[in-house]
Amino acid sequence: MSYTSNVTAAPVAPLGHRSGAWAGNGLAMLAMITWASSFPVADLLLKDWPALFLITLRMTLALAILAPVWVLVEWRRGFAGVQWLRGLLIGSIGFGVSAYMILVAQQMTDPVTVALIATTAPICAALLEIQAGNRRLSRRFGLGLVATVVGGMVATHGSGSAQFGLGAVLAGVSTCLWTWASMAAVRSLPGMTPLGRTTLTFAGGMVLLWVVAAANLLLGRDILPAAQITWDQVELLLIYAAVGMAFSQFLWIAAVERLGVGLASFHMNLSPFYVMLIMLGLGAGWQWQQAYGAVLVAAGVLIVQQRRARS
């Protein structure tokens, strides 16, 4: 999927710029660590809550955190130059639809399948950048891409057996939509900060999810939890929305702005390793396969960013 605009693309820091690369990789790592924290939480909440109810509440709470911060931080700059319609459109298609689809996919399959399909994000990102004219497929980038995707598959496959079918297809489409929206948020919303881009696009995603939820209610479909909502679930939802979505997405957009969506997406394949570390802190055991996969992913990131020797 492509998004065309006559607006000049937002600049991305060159990979050779050492400080920009370090900052971009650090932001991408933090984004994936916080994003990884949402997988165990989602698995718990999906046992009792329908996917549409969960993602609509999650994005609404995330926006309730981001919007006041955006206004407080940037009100002096003003909002006259904000591309409201474009941002809402990118968010509704790229983040609203994809966020709902990934939860439906997880309900239809399991977290292992969703994580395995998500390892293809660097491929989607590379194709989008090549189509947009932002990247040429060099031998070094291709080698790093292969190492990253294989590393992500190795790390994910060690968690169990995947289930392929409609759920896997939905996970794949969701991954590509999210990748496209991440690039479009940076390229097609010039002059905005990562906080502004995140808030505006999430607003579009939230509006679309509420429209879908209202349509389901009008059609007589039950989208509410069957059991009573407990305070423990509310606490999990707050963590799920604040850390795993609002803060994580802000860091992610900032990383894409500095590295480009292709290289930033390489870091997504470290998420199984981060999930393992989180579970390790909760009492689970060390998984060597996730560690081996993480080493391959890290190698891919380093290969792509290795500076050519100068004579």
C-alpha cells in the first residue's frame, strides 16, 4: 500500500551520522522493550475481553495520555500548520485497522504465530522504502535483512508451534499496514514532532475504532465482556495503554524519524528476546533460542549500519 503526497518528505538522519544513529537505535530499542511488555498483558486480557472492546479502550486511553501532553508541550508553537485530515487518515487506516487486526489474529491463533508473522516487518519496510525511492537494495542491506528476519524467526519459533491460516494472514496484513503508517507519519506530516505525529495519527485510529464498535452495537453484536470487569484487569489495561502503546509508539515514531522505517523495523525482531527477559523477571526460565535469535538480529542491525572503510 502506498501513500502519495506532494509534500516534501521529512528529513531522516543519515546512517553515517554517529550521534543520530546511536540516538535512533536507542529509541528503537526502548520502543521495542515497552512494546514487548504488551504481549503477556494482551494474552491475559483477551481471555475475557473481545478484541474490539480491548483495542478501542486501549487506544482511547493512550490518546487520553498523549493529547494533554501534546497540548501542554507544544501549545506555544501553535497548531495552524498541522495536516489534520492527512494525519487522521493515516492513523485510521494504518494504526486503527492494523491494531484491531493483530488482536483478532492473536485470538484466532496464538501469540507465537503473531510474533512469527511480525518478523516479516523489515521486508515490508524495505519494499516500502525502495518504492518510495529512499533506499537502494545493496548487498550489505540485503545481508542484514536476511540475518534480522532469520534471527526473528529463530527467536519466535522457540516459543512453540505456529498456526497458519486466516489468523496468520490477518497478522501479515496488520504488520504491513502498521509499517506503512509509520513511514507515512514521518514523510507526510512535515514540521511535526514525534509527539504530535503519534497523537494525531492515534486520534485517527481511535475514531475509526469507535465507529466500528458503534456499528457492531447497532447490528446487535455483543462486543462487551461477558464477565464483570475487575480492578486487576483495569490495572493491566492501564499498563497496556500507557506503556505498551502511548509511550512505545512515541519512541517508535522518533526512531523511524532518525533511522528510516527500514532499519527501525529491524529492531522489531528483538521483541521475542525482550518478552523472554520480561517473563524471566516474572519467574520463567531462560530460553537460549530467543538469545540466539537476538544475536542474529543484532548482527543484522550492525551489518547495515557498518560504515565503509575510507582510504
